[in-house]
Amino acid sequence: MISPALTDALARWLDHARAVDGVTENTIKAYQTDVLAFLGFLQNHHGDQQGTAALTRLTISDMRSWMAHERGRGVAARSLARMLSAVKSFVKWMAEREGFDPSAVLMTRAPKFQKKLPRPLAEDAAKAMIDTVELQAREPWVAARDTAVVTLLYGCGLRISEALGLKGRDYPLPSVLRIVGKGGKERIVPVIDAARDAVAAYVRDCPHQIDPDTPLFRGVRGGQLSPVMIQKVMAQARMQLGLPATATPHALRHSFATHLLNAGGDLRAIQELLGHASLNTTQMYTAVDTARLMEVYRSAHPRAGAGSRD
């Protein structure tokens, strides 16, 4: 059993992350799971109940033992890197308050893994997805609602949580939306005419009263629309279109960024539109574009794959 002192420290850190850093509830739950797993390992590793003082005695050897333990349980390198990031944040926060040196933890290197590139849809596939989503619902207003949501994802690059977080006060959609994304980071997103028109069509047909403080997108019974419903309707549409399982709501956001880049969009501007804190995150789309160009090159160039004769 983890000591009450460590349990309390973890709770205070999570409260700080939630209130000060604006971390989402899903991320809070992941942090809690990851750090609890680490603290549980420490207790077993050292053979007795560990209080907060145990954090001050952490060594690189402890960290390596924990990581080896997690890999032995089948935890993938990507997941372990995420767990390590949570542990580092927690220990750093504790060190600032308790006055100890967290270097052994902060210097621990994350396992190497190959970053997964986003899987954007081709432009015609993205447009077909929007058209096909409309055909999945029995009620016209639900069809209009689902079309409006996916149009916002692709046309404005919104996360599904951001689209479904819109309120009645956001309607009618202005020419630019002020979106509060991950970590409370605010950004300005231009709204294309197609998105404005799609949302207007939905509101016109929606049988539920939409007030300024109520969700803009409503479920059949009038509550806030669940992301699961959009995921399901896109799953049905992609099966009809013969698209891969990677054709998800988040893939439409990736498609928005990739297609802007292909059209000559500035990487820094795309970073702002997506709300990425780091340009490195946005640069993944450059890798996507390069990978696509190389595929075209290899399939079309008459000498691709042949050894150089020079």
C-alpha cells in the first residue's frame, strides 16, 4: 500500500495540474495511473512502505529498474515514454516544494520509439467522408448535425472535443472562432463558409432549444453530443467508402493540416491554427508530405530503386 503522505502529494500535484496548468480530465486520469504504477513499483522494489522521503533517494538505477519492469510487463516504448514524462513532472513538482535534487529522475532518458506519422485522408476521401456521414442517420436533423461536426473538424482543424465544446452563444458562427484547446491555450481559427452553412442547417432543423449556455451540438435526447456518436458514424461511413480504420475524427484534423501544407500553407501559420505548443509537433506534417512524395516518386520514376551508375 502506498503511504498516505505520497497519496496526498499525488492528489495535490493533480489538483495543481488541473487548476493551474489547465490539464484535461483525461490527462489527469492518465497521470494518476502512471504515477501510481511508479510509486507501487518503488514500494515493492525497496520492500517497505515508502513515504515522500523515498523520492529524495531516487537513483538512476531505480529508474532503470522501473523501466525494465514496465517493459517486462509488455508496456510499449511509446507508452513508457509517456509514463516517464508523468513521473518526471510529479517528481520535479515535489522537488520544488521539498527542496531536493531531482536530477536522477530528470536525467533518465525515455526509450526510443518511432513516432507514428498522422494518417490524413486524401482530399477526395475527406470530402466523400463528409458527404457519406450525412447518409447514416434516419432523422434529417441528426444527419445535419453529424455533417456540421465533421465539416468543422476538416474545415477548421478542430479537435472533436473542441467542436463538441461549442456553446449556443457561439452561433451563428463568426468569421473567426476563439478556441480554448489543450492546456487552456487559446487560438483564433478562421471559419470557412461551408462550416458556417453546415452549422446553420443543423440549428435550423434541431428540435432542441439552443440557449447561450447550452451545448451547440445535442444528442437525440437533448444532452451534449458524445464524441462516441461521431466516432461511430464515421466508422460506418468509412466502411461504405472502403477507407482504413485510421479514417477517424482526429484524422480529419490531420487532413486539414496536411492539405493546407500541400497547398503552400506556412508551417508556422498552420501551427497557430492547430494550437500546437511546439513547432516540432506541426513539423510531423512535413514528414507526411515527404513520405507521400517519395511513394509517388518510387512508383512513377523509371529509375527508382535502381542503383546509381555514376
